[in-house]
Amino acid sequence: MSSKGQNDKWEFYQDDDPRKRKWRWRRTAPNGRIVGASTQGYSDLSDCLSNAERNGFNATE
């Protein structure tokens, strides 16, 4: 899942390890550099989205 806002790309993904499968987010600037990322994994996507919103993600854009 990904979204764009303020020219940055937001990605929401799950860990590759099937034992963990935690949700995480990453924010990438137009120049390709990662400018933000979740510091922990979340069991629920809604918790991950809430954390991303506290860090600038706007789901309505």
C-alpha cells in the first residue's frame, strides 16, 4: 500500500518474516531518500496508520 502527499511517497508494508508480520511505514522524498520511518512494528494496520498520521501522513490526500 502506498500513498503520495506533499510530493513525498508513503509506503505501508508488512515484515517479510512470517513469524512477525508487523506493519511498518516509510516516507520517501522525491529525490529517493527515506526521510521518515516507523520505529516499531504494529500488529494492526490501523495502529500503523495512526502513528504515520502523527508523523505527517494525511490519508485524505
